[in-house]
Amino acid sequence: MTAPVDVVILAAGKGKRMCSSLPKVLHRLGGIPLVQHVIDTACALGARRLCVVYGHGGEAVRDALAASDLSFALQEPQLGTGHAVQQALPHVGRDGLVLVLYGDVPLTRLATLRRLIAGEEGTLRVLTVNLADPTGYGRIVRDEAGRIQRIVEEDDATPAQRAITEVNTGIMVIPAEKLPGWLAELSNCNAQGEYYLTDLVALAIHDGFPVVTVQAEAGWETVGVNSKAQLATLERAYQLQRADELLTRGVTLADPARIDVRGKLECGADVIIDVNCVFEGNVRLGDRVTIGANCILRDMVVGDETVIAPFSHLEEASIGVACQIGPYARIRPGTRLAAHVHLGNFVEVKNSSIGERTKANHLTYVGDSEIGRGVNLGAGTIVCNYDGANKHKTIIEDDVFIGSDTQLIAPVRVGQGATIGAGTTVTDDIPPGVLALSRVKQVAIDRWKRPQKKVKGEE
Ligand code: UD1
Ligand code: CA
């Protein structure tokens, strides 16, 4: 890239057709706000400066994007796309190129933008695309020689112009030195009473300044989101693309149309993912990991050979190699599992570490605990970590055997190799090696009479 490129992202529009109080550009695609996709692409381009024009929903837009190194220009009121770029003028240089992107067009490929930027020097460049249904877009009007003349917005177009299927994507590269003068010349004498950025084309041609078009390859690259229906359609297009990437890398997907990746999913070799799984944030799956149907994983690291059975929900945790999780397991933040751990149905673990080969196969809650290796937690074992005000820690050392329906009242420590009888309520530390029991001894009362139901009228 020779000339420096400053990027202006237009994100001030109301997005009325979204029927939402959330600013349009903050609606999420693949779990990421629409405008964040555009910002990420602009950053990957190596833009010199990056300015977001915001207006509707003002501070919410600024705050949502505060993490990135951006400048912001307020457009208030919103008088059109040309007026929006005008507000960004103080944030762009006087040399090089200005690339205008739309905050509601999230999926434009880097390669496409690079082609646009690499175009002939001293030209105004417009990214266009051919659409089977051009409804709603600005049409590209050409002369007999095929040279672009101007862009006509749908509301201003004649029936003949409406039949044109080559449309304006909205994405433009403008020589920075020309931009202020052209913007000052824009008028709002049009159907929408707005200052259209698209009128720069006719202005440039009037000045004898060459205008060139570059075609985007895929329609989805240039699709804007104006309604919930378009957002849903684009989400599916995006997810299919993500699924394709996974298949290309050798991941087995039971159905590429039934997976959702909302963030980054890294997979080792021979990973198998069944239908309807959702991956959020950063998820890393090791080699030969199998994920059953209907699992949700958010910010997880899963070791090689581990099997997550259907309907499990896992977040912010790390799982060692060759573990068996679920079905119906819930792994909550701060859980760290060593190798070969088994957690079965209706087992919930939070903020705890569990050692190698430990098993909790049925109906168990473990919170704020340190559990050693080779421990067996019987069905219905509950760690009572919360006293109503504070959380307390439970420590269970290696090779402990816990009988079913045991409650451990934290803080408490169970020594290595101890055995706890079924139905025990553990209130005190248990020394290593002992058998601990707290239940009443079973008695058999002869000829026991159950209470009788009172008959009406009798006292
Ligand atoms: C615009 C183009 C149209 C193109 C289409 C592609 C104009 C006049 N028309 O139409 O040729 O085919 O995009 O998607 O440019 N915005 C502001 N401030 C404003 C108005 C809009 O920041 O005052 C932002 C919006 O937030 C949005 C973008 O500019 O990100 C496009 O605005 P929108 O109203 O959606 O334009 P379209 O009618 O779709
Ligand atoms: Ca639009």
C-alpha cells in the first residue's frame, strides 16, 4: 500500500426498520456488533486513521467500541451519508485516500477492499455488485461506452433506472485532497432531502475527474443490514462460511447448517461436532474431541480425546485430556479439570479444581472446592459452599470415597483415603483413612401404626 488510507465508518443512521431501541450498528452478527466487524476489517487493512461517525444511540455506540483505538465524530442531526462524511473531515488527513465503509455492511472481505484501494491513482473508486434483486440500493448508471455516470438512489430513480441490477455497495475510495470541496458542493434536492455521498460520482465526472468501479465477487460481502430479516439471513450466510472453514480444516460437522460460532473456535485434528452446538468467545478443542448434540461452550479449553455428551453447558473453564462430560452437565466459570475426569448427568461444578480420574457421575453440586485425584463422589453429593452470606472452601484429598446423598458443609476438609457413608452430613474435618458416618442407626419398630386421615364430623 503506497498512499496512506484513512477510514471513515458511517454508523449514525437510525435503523428504523430494526424496530429496536438498540442502535442498528450494535446488533450482533456472529456474536459481534455489526460495526465491530467493519472496524476489525479496517484494522486488518492497516488504516492510518479510523473514525466512526455516530449519532443515533450516541454514547451507547461510543461505549460499545471504547476498547478499540478509534476517533469518533458526532453527526447530529443525521442529514445523509454525505453530511456524515463531512462530520469526519477533521479526523482524516489531507493526503492519501479516504475509504468510506458502512457500519451496517459487516462482511466485506479484506481482499475486496485491498483491490479497491490498489486501484489506479487519481481516481474516485466505487465498489459495486450485481444483485438479482437490487431493490433498495442505489443504481449504477452508465453511458453507452459503459462508463459510470452517476449513482441514482431508488427513490429518485426512473423505472428504467430501477431495472439496473448493478448497485452501489456504498463503499468508496476518495482522494483526500478532493473530498472537502466535493462535500461542500452536495445538495439535498432529492426525494429524501438528504446530502447523498453517492452524488460525489456525478460531481467528480463534472470536474473531469475519473471514476472507476470495482466489482465485489460475492453478494453477501456487500449486503447491508436494514431489518431483522436481513440480519437473520446474513447471520446464516456468515455461519455457513464459518462452517465451511471448519470443514476445510478437517473438522467433522454432522450438519454444517446447524452450528453457530460466535467468536473464535480452534479445533485440533479429527474433532467431531454433532448438531446444534453453539460456540462463544474463545473456544479451543484439542485433537479427537467429540462434542455431542445441543452443547453450548463459551470461553473453554478442552483437552485431547475428551467427549462432551449432549445437552451440556460449559463456560470459562478448562478440561483436561480424555475426560467424559455429560450428558446434561453444567460446567461454570473457574472450573479446572485434570485428565480422565468423569462428570455425568446433572452435575454442576463451579470455581473448583478436580484431580485426575475423579468421578462424579450423577446429580452432584461442587462449588469452591479443591478435589484430589481418584475421588468418587456418589450420586447426590452436594457441597454446601454458601452460608447465606459468604462462600467457603471444601478440600477433598486424593482417593476419598463419598457415599451417595452426602452434604459437605464448607469450610471442611476430607483427608486422603477417607470414606464417607451414604447420607452423611459432613460438618467437621475428616481425618485421612477413616470411615465417617453421621446418619442415625437404622431401627425397626414393630407394629408401627401410620397416622390416619381424620374423617369429617369426628373430633
Ligand atoms: C446507501 C446508499 C446506496 C447504497 C446503499 C448500500 C446513499 C445516499 N445511498 O443507501 O446508494 O446502495 O447504502 O447499502 O449513500 N448514515 C449515517 N448518517 C446519515 C445517514 C446514514 O451515518 O445521516 C449511515 C448509516 O448508519 C449506515 C450507512 O450510513 O451505516 C448507510 O445509510 P442508509 O440510510 O442505510 O443508506 P441506504 O438507504 O441503505
Ligand atoms: Ca443501508
